[in-house]
Amino acid sequence: MEGGKPVARPTTQIKRNFRYTNWFCGVLIVAIFGNLTHMSLDDLLPFLSSRDGALELFNLKRLPQVTLYFRKGQLHCVHLGNKPIDALQARSVIGELISARKGSFEFIPGAMAKSCPDVLDWPVDRILISITTTFDEYAQVADRLPHADTLFKLTHITVPDDTRLSDFWKRAHIYLQEGVSAQQLANKLGMPVDHTRFYLLKLQQLGAVVAGRAHKAQRQERRAGVASRLLGSLKKRFFGEGGAWSH
């Protein structure tokens, strides 16, 4: 009992990550803190679905500090560093966080974003399902992703029905009108290049974009590969597998 009211304690597995405070206006304020090595984001999400506040994640391997703002069972807003990010970048960041096993976190009850121009309001209970689905799709096509330097160009202007693709489309179609590579697009949109390669492949499968000529760097890489294979073939022909001259 705390403040004359019963308190639901967490399981033993996560008890050490909770810090209890006093009742405030009839609501128990609970702070959550810990390390992603012991508790990943997908472990945290079920507990955050019923709390309002900010989850700060820091000391991450591949990202600066990330702050996730929750409100009424929804992910309301995401900040990367001190700046709010849009839905497209938020998907990439959360994807990175789901797989992150290095870093620290702390949940600040009641904290609200001072600036949130791109309101997400994603149901928390759907986030993990959406990200997992994307991971599965990525794994299925990982060996077929286009080269980072392949140029893509728009074929028609029709917003895809898939929300994930439409978020990418809204940001990328301006650049795709002129032709752009996955690497260039990743730099412009501020997201990992492998994510842009995945989205471009999905758009190509829908017939929304077409792969054009390879970027100069890719053509040089291909020529170097052909030359290397030709040289190797000549060496085998004249020197044999063992390196000795063949008579």
C-alpha cells in the first residue's frame, strides 16, 4: 500500500528497473531506468503503453540521444538529439532502437515535448508489430537490394497506399523526379542508406520508380571486377592452379 492505495508491482525480471515515488494528485508516479543490455525497447513498450511521459535513450552506439514522448497509449513525438523528426525518420530511428543492445534509458513521467511539428500518435501496441513486419520483409529481400549508387527515377506520381511507403514517398518524390541514388537520397533524408535501398526496391516493385544507369562509382567498380576476373582467368591458363608454368 502507498498513500492508502494498492500498488501493482512489476515482475521480478524488471523490478530493479523501477523507482517508486509518491502519489501526486491521486496518480502514482513511476520512474523507469536501466540499460538496453538487460531490457530492450520491445520489453519496455508494453509498460509505456499505459503511461504519459518521455523515454530518454542515450549512450547509444549508432545514434545520438533519442527521446520518445508517449501520451494516452500513443507514441506522440520523437526527438533525435534536441530536434523533432518526422514519421519517416522516426520509423528508421525506432527500427534502430528495437535492435539496439547497448545504451541506457530513463522514463520521465509526465514530461511533454516543447516542440512537436510532426505529431505521430502511433498506437504503442502496434509499433512493435509494424517494425517486426518491416524487419521480416527486409530479411526476405536483403540479397536483392539495389546498389547504393544505382540511380532511380520517378515513373508516375501516385502516393502508395502502404503508410510506410507513403511517408517515404512524400519526402523522396521531389528528388526522384530528377533521378537520385539510394546513397544520395539517404543523405538528403537523414536516414540509413540500407533503409532507402529497401524503400526504393519496394517502389520499384510497384512500378513507381525505375532503375536507371549506374552511378559512375558503381560502373568503375563493375569494370574493376570484370578486369580482376579476366586477369585471374589468364593466370590460371598460363600458370596453372599451382602457379607453375603449364607446358
